[in-house]
Amino acid sequence: MKWMLAALLAAFAFLAQPPSPAHAGDPSGVINEIKQRGTLRYPVMSGEEPDFIRDPATGNWSGFYPDWGRQIADLLGVKIEFVETTWGNLAADFQAGRLDLAFGVNPNPKRGLVVDYVLEPIVEGVWTILARKDFDAKSWRDLNKPEVRLVSQSGSTMQVIAETMAPNATHILVKNRDQAVLEIQSGRADAIVLADQNAAQLHKAGIGIALVPLPVLRNPMMTAVPRKEGNEGFMNLLANWSMQQRTLGLSCALITKYMQQRGIDLSVVPQSGKYC
């Protein structure tokens, strides 16, 4: 009887133990969920050409961001489901379960409280300013003066850069890029903080001059996914895809193609890894 009691106690002790890490969760859980659903939920945005391009006749999306989304959907063997949103709404969309991933997000510790970042950039650009044509600034120090009127989008990485690198400037906060352009065109501002491809686009349009102040600030295009159990396999897939895109020059070649189709020359910011 004693040996039976000992065996029962041993069995109960084994069952009471927490599962080992190997069985705590399926690392392919998110991938399996997407495959079972049959669609990859992916963000698209209006007014962000040539990053996102919507054909008004058909409603079809093109541009390098939609193309990247299709690549991941193809790898998973599912269809892509485009979800229209804005950069400012991405975190809320993730929390609401509307998205499976988003490319091109900047590193952001606050957003990192609610989403997981794939720590492998797709491509690395630089932060620039678009300056009015009679304004010159070779460094961030040149911008750090009360008489300099510096525009950035409220709540964005651009605002963080502007207020950190040029705290003494006169800061003008706007909601979107179009409003920032109006500030330059009206003469109410001297420069806008922008990502490199956006500065090159506005440079081409004759709105201002794209400049890269020193020191050069890098702008890695990262990937975000919802924070949930079973992310590991999906994040590993995305990290491998991102490394291939960057190291083989696939990402900058695709971006350059879409820019050249619109006559936009990224060589105005040659420090950018987005320029091939």
C-alpha cells in the first residue's frame, strides 16, 4: 500500500507542476491563426503616395507598402485584406485586433507597450528637413535658434526629433503633412522635419529644398505585430524576410522604382539607405 500511495503522490506532484516552456504555447500559433482565417489583415493609407497608391477607378492598392504586404500574404499562402487607417491609429488598430502587422513604423517605446517590434529593419533611411528655398541649415545646431520656425507633425517621431535636436527653435505643430506644406508655402515656417522620401517628393514638387542636417539621424523602417501568445514564429518569419530585403537591396530597389515612376530622385538625400 505504501508504494501505491507514493506513486499517487508522485503523479499528483507531476500534474501540479507548470508546463515546461516547450509546451507553454505554440510558437506558430499566430501563423496558424492567419492561415485558418485565410487572410492577412494589413494597413493601407490614403494621401500617402507613392508609399500607398489607390487606383480611383478600381480601388486597387499599389505602392511599396502594399507590395510588401502581398509578399507576406503569399509566403503564408493566404489572401491580403487591406484595412484603411492612418499612422496615428495603428496602435489602436492593433489593440482592437484589426491588424496582423504593419511595416514602416518607427521605434517608439510608448507604442512598444502595446505591440511587439521585429528588431530587424527592412531598410534604413535618414531624417531630413524640407527648407524654404532661401533658408540654409547644415546642422541641427543651425536650427536650434528662436528665430527658426520649425514644423513637425504632432505626436510623431518628427516632433520628438524637432524638440530634442532644436529645443530653442519656435515649434509649429500640425496634424498632417499637407498642413506642414501650407506653413512653408505661406511663409509662416522655415523648415519641416520629414522622412527622406517625403522630403525628396516635396523637393521635386518645388515646395522646398531637401537637406540632411548633421549629425545624420537614422530612420529604420521597422515592423510591428500585435502582442499575443504564439507570435514567435511569425516574428521570426518577418525578421528573416526583413534581413533579406535589406541585405540584398530588394527594399531600396522597390522604393526607388516607385519614386522614379513619379520622377522623384532620392539622390537628393544620398545618405539614405532607401536610395539605390
